[in-house]
Amino acid sequence: MRQAEDFVVEWAMHAGERPRQPFVAVRNGDRRIGLYRVKGQDKDTLILSHGGISFPVGTRLILEDCQMALKDRQGAIPALVVGNDQAGMRLAL
């Protein structure tokens, strides 16, 4: 049996410590889905880690940048899922 300290959860960090990767809030229409980690980004593309729900290619989402991680983008950001594989969900912004 493993010891409890082997199961350290990412969100259980010390005060003042910043998360390794920023996150965005994801909505599908008016429905709040949850927070997803940003794995990578460039000018028109964003790669998110898989979360509780994995969206098929062609799904339209709305992102809310909770941590100002997306440069030059503010407010509700429309996005389209253009790829979904083991590397993550690729969104066109």
C-alpha cells in the first residue's frame, strides 16, 4: 500500500507558490464546463490539457482568461476545437 504523501495533488501548493501552467475557464454556450490548463499557445492556437470533458473536433467553446495568460485577448474569447489527441485539445482562436 502506498503512503498518503505519494498522492500530492497539483492544486495543493504552498501559499504564494504559482501554478506551473496557467489555466482558462471553459464554457460551452451558457454552460460552465470548468478550468483547463494551458499547455501551449501561439498567435492563433491554444493547446489545453485534457480535463473532465474532452470535446470533439468542431465544438465551439468560449474561454475566459482567469490569469491573463492569453496575450492580447480579453473578455469572452471564442474558440473552435480543431484537434483532440493525447497531446491535448488544440483550439483555434
